[in-house]
Amino acid sequence: MSRRLLTLTEAADYCRCTVPVFERACPVTPIALGDRIDRRLLRYDVLALDEWIDMAGGRTAKADTQDWLAKL
């Protein structure tokens, strides 16, 4: 079973880049798992990362749905 929420290092690895490059390039806002402002409690949602990657590659959910409907 794969994890849905990733640490900063895991998210950068998931996107196949270094942490500094990930922090500069990724627009996905991490989720805070606690009330305190603590970087150790921030997590990145894999679904949000996938959506960003799809949009960066020119794919969108709407376009995918239209492609699927066109095949019917």
C-alpha cells in the first residue's frame, strides 16, 4: 500500500528532483498535521502532486474526461 501523504524529502523524491529544486518549482501547498508551525509536520498530498505533474505536462482532468467520452 502506498502512502497518500509525503514528507518534503519524500515528495521531492516522488517528483524525481532534489529538495531545493522541489521547493522552488512545486506550487502544491503542504498540509499541516498539527497546530504548531513546524516543518516536520508538513505533508504533501500525492493526488495534488499528481495533478500538478499532469498540468505541467499539458494534461488536465477535463481533457482526460473529454478524451474518454470521445472514445465512446
